Amino acid sequence: MRVRLRNRKTGLYYAACDRWVPDPAWALDFDEIEHPGLLAFEEGATELEVVVSDEDTNCWLALPVRLEWHGGRVARVAA
């Protein structure tokens, strides 16, 4: 399973600080689903989504990131 951060407006994937790429194969693969949400909060970014994909089955799921403070957590991925 792969976990990536994508800009919903541009369709580009996060690769590194201020670097976005068009191909998900070149994007940073996060260890856990919470990590891209935390990065989005730290950067103050909006219009982002976490894309979870399974390349074996060619299935993917995009979840919007909502920037909010809730119960001590600084960001969450909306389900």
C-alpha cells in the first residue's frame, strides 16, 4: 500500500519541500496515513488530499485533509 499527498486543484503529488510532481511514482510515499495530514497542517496548506493506493489491485482512495484542532490532534484525514 502507498500513501501520498496530492493537491486537488493541480493534481500534483508532494515529492519534497516545495516540490510537486505529476507522476505518483516520483512522489514521497508516507509511512502512515496521518503523516501527510500533519505535513499539510505544518505547511498551512489547503486543497490537499491523501491518496491511498494498492498497486497490486490497481485500487485507490482519495481522502480530503481537513486542517483543524480536535482533541489535541492538529490535523486529520476526513473519511
